[in-house]
Amino acid sequence: MKTLFAVPLVVGALTASAGAQAVEVGDTPDYSLKSAFNTMGVSGAKDLRGKPVLIDFWGTR
Amino acid sequence: MQQEYGDAIQVIFVESQNSGYQESVGFAMGYGWMGTNAIWTSDYLFSTGSNGLPNFALLSPSGEVVLKGNSNAMHGQIEEAIEEMIKNGGAAPEEAPSAVKKGYAEFLEGKWAKAHDRLSKAAEKAKTDEERKYAEDGIKALEDRLKSQVKRVTWLAENGYPERAEELAESLQKGSKGADALVEQTTALSEVLASEDFQKELAAAKDLNKAESKLFEDAKDAKAADKVLEVVEDHLGTKVALRAQELAEFAKAVPGRK
């Protein structure tokens, strides 16, 4: 069975921008990556067109 | 999942409790979560509407949100959705003729010349203006994507990933053979790869890859971080050395470091 994540994801509460307008299914969010590790040149949404993107929001606490 | 599907998908982990970039990457490194193609960031990207963690948004190849929710609770649905998207081959519009969809699938697999030929023929043989537009949009998408991949080779070479630059350049050149307009874009890459500086970067990358593997196996071991710092000293002046320096900085932020 494939595991979604090899990491034990922390269960907790979001603290960053919890009140911001949420994306809905069907939306095409635009986002940029400024401080990111292992980007291989990806700077945002446009660079990732052509493959599925799974964005996982996690926490350290 | 990034490991399972490799380059067919992109996973982005977004730390969402204001831990900061250095700390969150160090945290992930300490748990041994590095060593795949996943991207790690603490940048704010967007809200999914969920206040609980972990939560996710799954985007299609055309960038549209197809699923969102609790990552743990929807594990099976996420896998099914990803497999379906990979099977369907990518960013072609749903209503596009099958020849155009095949063309999109081919260029996403790196078969640039074949895809260009298929899409060009689809445009020539189109029975309606709508069909022709799908094919022409496909050709434009292919050319845009090839341009961005060529830029990516330069980025990889200039940011301390010479072996990936070499691999991608060779793949682009191989896939473009036979389509003159595309070959023009990829030929210039040979000059980048042949330079003396690039060869020095490759030598540095070989050493960093060994040190990096050890570090990702046990980031809490200070000796592993020291090995990365040796790469910095041995290959001073290279882009790889700069990358090694950054890696060593993240290793300092690993909790519980011995």
C-alpha cells in the first residue's frame, strides 16, 4: 500500500493567515516560492503546469 | 508520495505555524524527511479554509484545485485522484481532440519533436476552427514549456545542481531531435555543459552528493554536517560549495543535534 507521507504529520492548529480568503475546488491559485528548499528552479505556480501538485500544510508544534 | 511518483508529481510542504524557514527545514531534516524532490517552504501560499493541520490542496496539471481537506483523512482519495491525473497525461483541456491530448502527453514525457509533429498535423487536418485552436494552443504550450525547461537547465547549472542540469539538457536535446525549431533552442545548452567551470561543478557535486546522503540519513549527527562543510572547503568558489554551505546552515537548526 502506498503511503501518502513517510512523515508523521503534526496534528495541530494553523497559525498563518487563518482568516484569508480560501481557495475552492475549481480555483486556480497563483502562488510564489521565495524562501524554499529544493526548488530546482521552481519559483511558483506557473513553473509547475503540466503535473499534479500536492501542497501539504503542516506544522512543527 | 514524492518518492513513489518521482517527477510525475510535485509535493510542496508548507510549514504553517510561523516556525520560520531555517527552523522548519532543520526540523524536517532532523526527522529524515529529506532526499526526495519535495519542496519545503514556510512561505504563505494560500488558504484552504481549514484551520487544522495537516491539510492539503491537490492541484491538477493545469493548476486547478481538484481536492482539498485533511491529508490524513483523505489519503485514499488523494492517491486515486493523482493516479487518475497521471493516467490522463496532463494539461490538455478535457474537450480537446484525442490527437491533441496525445500531443500534450508526449511533450510532458519529453518527446518534444514527436509531440510537435503530432500537434502540427492535428492543426493542419483540423475539421473545425475549434479543433485547430486546440492544436495551436497545444503547440504554444509545448514551446512555452520547452523554453521554461531550457531556462531550468541554466538555473540548475548556476545554483549548484550540475548533474541535474546535465541530465535535463541531454534529455531535452534527445527529445527535440528532428524538429528544427526546437533543436535551435536546445543546441545552445551544449556550450554550458562543456565549459571548464561546469566540469569543476560536477566534481564538487559528486562529493556533495555523498555528504548529503549521509546528512539526510542522520542530520542529528554533527559529523555528517562536518562532511558537508568539507565540501565547502574543498570546492571553494563553486556554486555547489554555496549550496553545501546552505545545507550546513540548515543542519545547525536540526533539533536534538549531537
